[in-house]
Amino acid sequence: MAAINTPSSIRKRAELYHQIAQLVASGIGLISALQLIQRNPPSTAFRKHIERVLEHLNHGSTFTDAMRATGSWLPSFDVYLIEAAENSGRLDSVFKMLGDYYADTARLQKQMLSDLAYPALVLHMAVFLFPLIDYFKNGSGALFLIKTAGVIVPLYAIIFGLLYAFQAERNEKWRASLERVLKVVPVFSTARHSLALARLAAALEALINAGVNIVPAWEMAAAASGSPGLVRTVMAWRARILGGQTPAEAIRLVPNQFPDVFTQLYTSGEISGQLDESLRRIYRYYEEQGRARMSFLASWVPRGLYMAIALFVGYKVITFYQGYINQIQQAGGF
């Protein structure tokens, strides 16, 4: 697994999921589908992982166990969601859902990087242009490096550090810490939580239809959400659910994790006996909400950075000309 996921690597994962979904939906068995994909995978890096998965499947392992046994080449919450699909016999629909999710993620990342290209060019020009003029004036190479590398190197270190921190494959403790930090970030934290609730609803609906008991179904669905906060919340109410409290009553007590829309839809489904339909509605609502907010961020973050860079360039221009005018005044004895 790459240390940093690029739009290209995410798109290839989406293609892998879509290919599995299409082959399984057409009636081809899972092992045969994986064998077909192995011959021409979306990424050559997938070939060895698929080969190892096939080895485990041929020795009698379930698909989920086979993936877990072959290392962390897929995010853990993807595996939990696939486990729910395997239990319910709905691998095709869940793989399609995952493929759509990663295709959209790759598209948003590519859009953001494209929109950031021009602001990044302006920033680099601003960082190098004025120190370069000073270098030709005083010939100090050390000062030139301090003014350029002293800005660019820390900036790149911060960017790559953030990219590394946001990878889905990080361990549970790290993701829990990151989730707590991101709660203070407007729009982004809400978008992440909406997508986590959508994944939880999709997994829970699949597990309930597969006949899984409500307690382990909720715990597995929480793990599939990818949110450590949701996992902690669901694990904490196990004793209460076993003691007779309904999940609808439990989620009503934690509005910070389960918003009103989720609670109302789940409660109505639990009372009416149409929980599967309510969970599908929850999934659609929060998936659309999460994607809309992520699209908003992908559009406006580059604009905000461009404005900040423009202000920085303006400041550099003003200070440069102030220094130039001061030198003229001093030379002229004004």
C-alpha cells in the first residue's frame, strides 16, 4: 500500500470494486471473477494481493477472512462493509457502492489539485522572485536559500504530513485522534460524519437482511463506518441493548453522533417494521449530504488559498517597493 493515496491510486481501487460488482452481478462466481480480474487488474499492484486472496478462498476461507489474511491492502472499514455484504449475499451492490464512493473521492481530489495548480504557481513565483532580485543586488547565496528554501521546505513538509495523516489505512488509535482534532473544522467534519453515517446505514441494512442479530449487526456496521467515535458509542451501549433497550432509544441519547434525521428515520423504521427501507433512506440522505459538502470544499478551498496567496504576494510587492523607495531617498539625501 502506498504511503500516500493519489487520485490515480484511488481511481484504480474504484475500478477494482466496479469490476468485481459487474462480474458478480452478471452471475459469475466470486472466485472466477477474481481470476478474470487477476489477468488484467486495474493496477499491477493488485495482482499479487488477488492471487493471495484466491489461495485462501481455494483453501475454504470466506472472502472476508481471505482479505484480512492478506494484509492491509484495503482499508479496514471497507473489509467490514464487504463482510456485511458477504453475510447478506449482496456483494455486487456493496462493491458497486464502494466503487462509486472511491470514484467520487478520486474525482474530488483531482478537481482540488487542478484548482490548486495556479495558486501554487503564483506562490512559488512570489517566494523565489523577490529573493532572486535581492540575490542579484547583494550576491548573498546563503540569504537567498534562507528566504526560499526556508519557506518552501517547511511548507512541503506540512503538506505531505497532512496527506499522510489523512490516509484511511492508519491504525484505529491514530484515526481516533485525528477525528477528535477534525471536529473543530467546519463543513469538513460534518461531511466526514455524514459519509460515516451513510456507510453505517448501508452495512446495517445488509446485516439485518442477512439475519444477523441486532447487537453484533450494529457493532459490525459501526466498524464499517470508519468512524472511531461511532464505534466507541455503539460498543458502549451493548449492555443496555442486551438489557432490553432498543437501538432507537439508545441513539436518541447521543445526538452528537446520531443527528435528528437519522434518529427519526431509524425510529420510524423500527416501529413500523420497515427498518431496511428506513436504513436505505438514511444511506441515500447522508451520502448525498456528505458528497455535496465535500464538493463544496473541493471548490472553495483552492479559492480561499488563492486569496491568501494573493494577499501574501501583495504584501511582498508593497514591502519590496517600500525598501526600493527608501534606498532612493537615502541615496538622494531626502
